[in-house]
Amino acid sequence: MVVPLHYYLGLSVALFALGVVGVLIRRNILVILMCIEMMLNAVNLAFIGFADAFKAVDGQTFVFFVMTVAAAEVAVGLALVVAIFRHRATVYADDLNILKW
Amino acid sequence: MQQLFFLALAAIALISGVLVVFQTHPLRSALWLIVNFFAVAGLYLLAHAEFIAAIQIIVYAGAIMVLFLFVIMLLNLRRPEEAPPGYRLGQKLAAVALAALSAVVLVYGFFQAQIPLAKETTVSVGNTESIAQSLFTNYLLPFEVTSVLLLVAIVGAVILSKSKLK
């Protein structure tokens, strides 16, 4: 029996919401980046579900692009984390309050 | 049968996702995120996206997570994550409320979507050949722009990693 589309969309929404919770409640920048990766994965899952339901390859092509953006984002993001750690000796978002009013 | 596999993999993905968010040590979060990525790769296989599943394991579980683990061990964090007093509970509640709101918006959007009838294609979707066909014909310009994006990311990462951040 084929998996219906709304199963994929439901799981995608759940994973995305979980990623949002993680980004909002965690203070470690590394964990925040990981949660962003999880949200990107949720979006990919929706793309794949639609691609399977419509028998169209465009969804899978888009997942390819999303993965490229995710890889670029992680490379720059982790370089930023290391640079911040060198400069301020912290990886906690609370300690980076220099722009806070 | 396929639905059974879907439900099992979805349960693994959700449980490992929850563990990613609620682990105190970032190393454990990273390891659970790898489990999450493998479960999602299995879901891609169920959706006839074999190439994407392989890419998921190689790029995400392989390259990106190794980069994460490398940085976590490089920074060697000792201090546990702690919150300023009297600030944590309200923030948690607000975070959960916002996440629920975003979920509601997404579900609403999915229900509102105008879903056209699928084009009947006889080509088997999902194999590498059809993705390559799509990538090098319809999506040629985005593909080339992607290479520029990766170049920019490499240059940015190298400049940020230089010892003097001026």
C-alpha cells in the first residue's frame, strides 16, 4: 500500500515545529545551527513527498538545491562560531548581547 | 507494509528530533541528529527518491555532521548550558506557542494549496538519470548559480577562519 501524501506533510510539519522550538529555546549556537538543519530537512521531506505524489522530478531537483544551500550555510555558520569563540570565548547566544539595547 | 515502514521511520525521526532539542551536551545532540538524518533518508527511499537518499547520507550524515562534531570537539565546551534565573519558563512557553503557530500556518497552507492533477508520466521518477535530465535542462541556470554560492561560502569560511579577525 502506498504511503499517502498527508503522512509526509504531517511529519514535515512536526519536524519543522520541533526545529523552531529548538532554535527558540536553546542557547548554544551549535545546537541552534543543528535545529536549523532539522528544519531544512523537514522542508526537504515535504518536497520529496510532493514529488512522489505528483510523479514529478522537480521536487527532487529542489531538494538538491536546498542541500547545497544547507552545506554552504553550515560551512559559513561554523566558521562564524569558531571566530566568535576565539574573540569572546563563548558559544552561548545570551553572552552575545553587545547589540542589545 | 510501506505504511508500517513509514510509521516506524517517522517515529524514529521524531524521537531523535526531540532528543536533539532536549540534550544538554551538544555532542549528544549531534549524534541524535545523525540518527534523525538516517531515518529521513529511509523515508526518502520509501518515496522513490533513491538518489536523494544517498545524497542525504553522504552530504548530511557524512560531511555536515562530521563538520559539526569537529567544531564541537575543537571548542571543547566544559560549562553546561544554564539560563539566567526567572527568564527560562516564559521563554519556553513563548517558544512552544510560536512553534505551534508556525505548524498551524503550515497546515493551513497545505490545505489551501491548489493541487493540480498530476501529469501522467511513464518515466520512472527518482532515478539519477531523470534528476540529471532535469538539472541540466530546466534548472541549468540555478545549477550554475549554486556553484557560485559554494565558491562564496568557501571564500567566506576561509576569511572567517583567519587568525586575525579584523
